[in-house]
Amino acid sequence: MEESTSARGACLCGEVCFEVTLPVSICVHCHCTMCQRGIGAGFVTWFAVPNERLSFVSGKQNLVRYTSSDHGTRSFCGTCGSSMFCESKLHPDEVDIVLANMTDPIGADPQLHIYFDDRAEWIDVRDGLPRLGGETGVEPLDQSPSTDTPSPPAPSAPSAPDA
Ligand SMILES: [Zn+2]
Ligand SMILES: [Zn+2]
């Protein structure tokens, strides 16, 4: 995959089409409740690139932006509803992109679970990837990656867009 220097993605209806220049900065599974509800899935796999590495082939004007927190903005296709991007004032130089919308490989595999304490109880994670959680969603957790301890999610954990 290393010969590819760019990768394209699109929403469900195809109106919003974009391209990212590789390599990506990071790729993570986010289990926060905002991702669960915003995307309608048990968890969401995101990757990040510097803003200047994202360009639109078509349909940028079709994106609808939703301010999901005091620092986060999520955007989705106004026609088909595909969730596509998340921007955060906490890391303004990077944009988060939903991996599932990619039509080309990005040359990177998911590296971490974040907001793991907030995960849906019906999600059974059995991979060996590191799990981060706690108050910030990105603190290392004590539990062994090889056992999925069914501990209840922390009710007071803040819901924030993924890092
Ligand atoms: Zn669409
Ligand atoms: Zn999230």
C-alpha cells in the first residue's frame, strides 16, 4: 500500500467526494457516546490528517455542520446523512475522518481504542489493541487487552469528540 500517496472517500449517495494525501496521522476506534449516536454504530473508526491534506473532489457545499460540543463540530452529507468529518478546537490543525467512508486503503490500521469506558455493552472487543479511557477518554486503562472485562461504563465520564 505504500505506493499510494492519496486515498479517496465518499458519502453513501456519492455527492460528497474527497481525497486525502497519505500518510495519515493516526487511526483509532472511538467508543464515546457522541460517536455512537452521531454515526449510529457501536463505535466509530476515525483517522486524522492535517487539514491541508484533505481536499474535496465534489460536494463540499453539501456538507451540513453540527456543533456537537463546545469544541467539536461534526459534519455530514445533507442528502444521505453519512457522517464524515469531525473538527475540534483542541486540535485545530487536524481533521478527523470516518474510515468507513473511504473507498481506497489509507495505508494504516487502527492503533487504539479510545473512550473505552463509554463503550456499548453489546460490543465485544477481542483484539489486542491498547484501550484508553478514563475522564479524558485517552488515559491508559489498567485492564489487560486480552480480557474484555464487562465492567459498567463510568456514568460521569464526559462525552467529547474523539481526539
Ligand atoms: Zn451523501
Ligand atoms: Zn467518539
